[in-house]
Amino acid sequence: MCVKVLCDVSNVDRYSFSKLSTIYQCPYSYDLYYNEKIEGEGNGFADCGSLVHSILERYFKGELLQFELVDTFINEFEEAVPEGIFITFGSGFKKDMTEKYKEQCISYLESFSGFDDLEVISAEEKFDILVEINNKKIIFNGFIDAIAKDKNGDFYIIDHKSKANWKNKDELKKYTRQLYVYALYVKYKYGKYPKELWFNMFRANKIEKIKFSNEDFLESLNWISNTVEIIENEQFFEKKIDDFYCNNLCNYRNICDK
């Protein structure tokens, strides 16, 4: 018997979109999580989003029926979001957003029946792919919320987002890079790139549809390459202060002395 190792990946670094983007959000937070391996704490925004993700995943895998979605959300909410959902302002004042988020999610799930005429062929699919960008090998990994297919055989990447809207076009572009990373896997598995990239903004009950652009795809690949270089050359991992992120979203907000 002849065995040949085709590719040694023992020294190839692994990256997810979250890992790549965290270095820009806060290098210090990146260092604590990815280098020091310190587990932080969650937050109500993410916990609520994760619950809706889980419910949609189970629906598309045939584990939940449409009429069960709302009851499942209500029954699991308290355990999934134990601390509620609060916005903390710089002054220390906290605004309770729990009921608003619950009402928006329930309204969405009540009317949800799928995505137009698309067939969802994969839900929460985990992937690991080895790619080479600008002569550097990288392993990308992640979870794709949903991959769908239309009657013409074209593919769509669908990403569930709890955001109700975008701050500006730059923020949308930043998040769209994530779906272009996922497009690499779709091309690898199905032989062609997706036709469109969709953000399922469930709290606002709307879909943001973006046509696949080769120009934006190449820009995203360059962004990946540049970000990997930044991470590899980073030495100080200094704190980057952003009041909303630091007070509400950072996993280390209770141990970090800003």
C-alpha cells in the first residue's frame, strides 16, 4: 500500500471572520481570547441572537415545525438569555431592552415561513478550508447560517443578524466581507460562487440582498491577506476604547480597566 501526504497543515494558521475582525475592534480583547485563551462572558444581545439562530437551524433541519417556533422561543428565552438585554451608557445608566427584543423576535417568528422560493440545503454548516492568498496558506473555518438554492441552480448565502439596521455603508461593507469569506467554501463545495449574499435581519423582519461582486470579492481577499499580516506583526495588543462596545459587547468588560 502506498500512502502520500498531499499537504502538511501543521504549521498553517487558522482564522475565522470573527478572529480577523476582532483585531480591529480591540487588539487587547484579541490577545486575551486568541493568545491567552481566557474565556470571557457573554451578553444579552448575543445570547438572544444565538437563540434565534438555534431555532432557525432546527426548523431547517426538520426538528421544529413552523407553528412551534414562537413557543420554542418563549419557552427557551429565560434560560438562553438569563441576564436579560440591557444597554449600558457611558454614565452607567442601564436601559432594559429585554421586552422590546422579545417582541421583535416573536413577531418575526410568527410570520416566518422560509426565504422566498429558495430551498435551504444547509443550516449552520461548519467548514474548514485551506486556501492560498497572496502566496500565503491559511485555513479558514466558521459556520454558515444557511446556504440556499433557487430553481435555476444558483446559490445564496444567508446570514442571520440581530441588527435592525446598518449605521452606514461602511458598516455594511465590513459585515459583507464575512459572506465573501463564506463564498470561498460555497465555490469549493458546489463548484460556483453564490449569486447573492443575504442578511436576514430578523428583528426588523427584512432581508438585505447583495449581488455577488467579483470586485468586492477580490477586495475582501486582499482585506484578509492584509489583516493576517497585521495580526502576525502585532506586538503590543493595546486597548481600543469604544464606549458602546466596551460597556455592552466586549467579553472582558467586567475585568478590563479602561
